[in-house]
Amino acid sequence: LAFLLLPVFETIFGFVTQTKLLELSNSDLPIFRQMAMAAPGSYHHSLIVAALAEKAAEEIRLDSMLVKTAALYHDIGKMKRPEYFIENMTRNPDAHKDLTPSMSTLVIVNHVKDGVEMARKLKLPRQIREIVEQHHGSSLVRYFYQKAKERYDPEMQKVGEESYRYPGPSPQSKEAALIMLADSIEAASRSLKTPSRENLKRVITEIFESYLQDGQLDNCDFSLRELRAVAVSFHATLYTIFHPRLEYPGFDFEKKERKKPAT
């Protein structure tokens, strides 16, 4: 009887059970199959973010299943215009070529609103919808903000940060903040040509400091002790993901120049 009535109580009282989360995180669901086909780069990114966030949630005793499930859904809004996001740009590498920085920012920012709308249509629990909405906070879209500053003459047109920020709100829970940090760190780590221990640690430190200084973590009640534990967890997981491999004997994948024998 309790099992049959559980979905009703979930809806009435707004809580989500581990059984429901397990059901929502099933990789065979149509939404994930669709995402893997339409936005394969974003889908892979979400898998890595989920792995980062789940492990860190276990370290600081958050609901790791909720964090993992929300991370899998956090970028579903990118399916609406996947070609405008760099991880999916292999099909159309010049998607932003004819757009102004402000228009490009609008397209990028709108994936949050599109994601919230899709989450409602999928009837996802309130906790997951809120994380989808808050996973960028009101942070700055730095790439296109910098592009705008380079393009426009400062004396003729002032480029204000407010036009290049996500609408927010900033993360209101530790779970939302954790996914925001994991999301940014996974993306930033992809820019490294050499993902060594030192470089990964530098990425994590600078991303954390940037969000702290920008006030994005003010409303989630993270302590410095918890942030330190999250950073250590991220570093361990990322280094495992970017693990080095032994060279394959007999292959020259990087086409290294061979030294000519001395005459």
C-alpha cells in the first residue's frame, strides 16, 4: 500500500525518494537517448559533471543521488540549439560567426530557460527544476563579454557586464552550487593542453575563487571546510579522468619528428 501511494505523497508534499531518482537517472530514458543523438558533446559533458558532483556530494554528506540525477539533466536546454555550444560545434563550427557578442550571449544564456521549460514538460521534481535554473547563477558569460570589449570602442559604447550575465538566481542550495562548480570546472579543464596535477589544481582554485568573489556562493551556506573537501574531490576525480597512458609500441600517433642518423 505504501509503495502504491508513494508517488501521490511525493507530488503532494514535494519530496523525492531514492526510487524516483533511480528511475529518473536511467540512461535508457528517451530524453537521454535524444540528447545523446542531438547534442552528443553536451551529453558526455553531463556524464562527467554527474561523476564529479556525485563523488563530491558523498564527501560532504549531501544527497549524492539527487546531485547525480540533477547533473544529468542540468544542460537539457542545449538540445534546442546544440550547434551553438562548443562541445557540439563539429557540425557547424561557424555558428557564432555572423552573430554579435550580445546575440551570442543571448543564445547561450537561453539554454537555462529552455532547460527549465523542458524540465516542467518532463514533470521533473521541483528540486531538480531549481538546480537546472540555478546551475549558472547570475555569472558572467566571460568569452562573449571579452569579445564585446574587444569589438566596441570604449569611448563610443560602454559594454556593461549586466548584459552578459545569466538571469539567475544564484544557487540557493548546496546541491545547486555543487553542480555549478562541477559544470564550470569540467568545461575549464577541457581547455588545458596538458592536464597535469598542477594545472588541474590551478583550474579548480581559480574557478572557486572567481565564484566566491562574484558572490555566486553567498546563498548556499557552503563552509570553507566543505569547499576545500569539494576541491580535493574534484581534483582526484579529474586526474583519474585525464589519466596518462603508456605509449603504444610501434605507433606514432603524434607524428613525432625522428632524428636523422648521424653521417
